Amino acid sequence: MNISVVIPLLNEEESLKELHDWIVSVMQSNRFSYEILFIDDGSTDNSWQVISELSETNPNVKGIRFLKNFGKSQALHAGFAKAEGDVVITMDADLQDNPEEIPELYKMITDGEYDLVSGWKKKRYDSVISKNLPSKLFNWAARRTSKVKLHDFNCGLKAYSNQVVKHIDVYGEMHRYIPVLAKNAGFVNIGEKVVQHQARKYGKTKFGMNRFINGFLDLITIWFISRFGKRPMHLFGALGVLMFIIGFGFALYLGIDKLFFNPTGRLITDRPQFYIALSTMIIGSQFFIAGFLGELILRSKRQQQRYYIKDEIN
């Protein structure tokens, strides 16, 4: 099979039929063998009914329905697990991603030059204040932190080789950082393509300003995991030893001063250096214990079920 199109969605009943027909038209005109995987992330409208009807007329349509809303990352994880195509294309269900981009994205992967190609919505039709400016700041921070040179990390339109989606674990809210996860897994051939962004035709966005706050927090998380995820003691242990040495140095200074240079002076507990020494030694010990506990958790963790599937089609 040439292409798997993975489409996570939440309450997009108005756009699904039109998006399906558009994708099918592109696939047929380019003679691609394909499958369309709709991942219904707990929709409360008639989205699942529309997907069921599409699957009856088109056997290439497959569907996964979550028991409730578990998030876009979990939807992509489920879609990646089922995808069978040599190239996997992800896109949003709101018609803001253009299926006409698929052939070129497919070619960029199959030519062997790239493991992953991310879309870049250079010209956007979103609100400048609430979306465009925060998005630019977010992407700048992501580039500086991850060293992955992309202009638009959050673009839903991406292409992957099948090997990439089978070797990365998309969890939490990490769908924004799939290129970073791919890089950390060893897939360093990451490209970018300017894609057409379309104004939303139906409904309203499911993401608010809080997604940028969450995005920055996730950025810190993925930076830490990529640097110290397999060796937390290297960070916390080093900080703990440093803090403990600083505290011990102050304590040693106070002891020597009291015993040999100023035995009749004020009490050690009346000097601010005593509290600096006490605080830094306690904090250092806590950092060291945190690193030790992190190592224990890392060695004893078990995989947990992150989402529950209610129905499947095809």
C-alpha cells in the first residue's frame, strides 16, 4: 500500500464527507493505493455515523472510535499503530489542510531524501493576535531548544516513512513535537515543505490560548527527557552534589572560624552563613534523592493503557 492518511478528529461531522471526497480524488488521479484512517477522539456529534457511512461506500475508509476524548496525541498513536502504508500522511479534519499537497509529500519521502516532512503554513488565515503571534514565539522557542530547524512544528499536515511512525511513541500532548521525537529516535533526515493553509469552513477551533502554555511546558519536558530521560541522576545528582558542596563549604568555614579565629564571637546560629549552609545541604540532599528515585522509577516502570477504543471499522 502506498499511503495511509491518518486523520484525528473531534466533532467535525460537517467537513468529513467533503474531506473524504477530496482525498479520494487526489488518490485516484495519482493512482495511489491508500487507506484513510479516521480517529474519532470522543466526538459528541454525528462524526462516527458519517465515518460509518463513508466506510460502507469506500472499503479504504477505516475508523477508530475512542470511548471519550483522550487527546490528539493518543489519536495519532492509535492511527500510527494501525497504518499500513509505505508513507503515512497526517492531516486535520477541518479542511484547513489541503489534500493536493499529498503527492509532493509522498514523493519527498519515497525519493529517500527524508524520513519525515513537516508542512509549513507560511501564509495563515488565523487570528494574528490569538494564534499567529503566539505560534511564531512557540516555534522560535522549539527551534532553539530542540535544534530541529522547522518553521511550523504544530502544522497537522506531515508525511512520514512507515518506519518512523512504528518507532516513535506519541504520548501526553507531544503531537506538537513529533519531529523532535523522531530526531531523538535517530531519524535525522527531517525536511519541510511550504503548504497551503485554508480558512476554516465549518465549526470552530477546538484549541484555545492554553495550548501555547501547555506547548511551552511540554517543550521543557521533551528537552529534559531527550537530555536526561535515561539518566536522571546525571542532572539531579550533579545539582545535589554541587549544592551539598556549597553548603558543606560554608559549614566548614563557620567551624574553622569559630574554633580557631573567633571563639568568643557570636554564636554560629546567629550568623546568616549558617542558614545558607543548612539550606543548601538540605536542598542538595533532596536533589540527590530525586535523582535516585528517578533511576528507580525508570527501571521499574510499566507500560500503561493510555486510551480505550470503543469501536473500529474495517
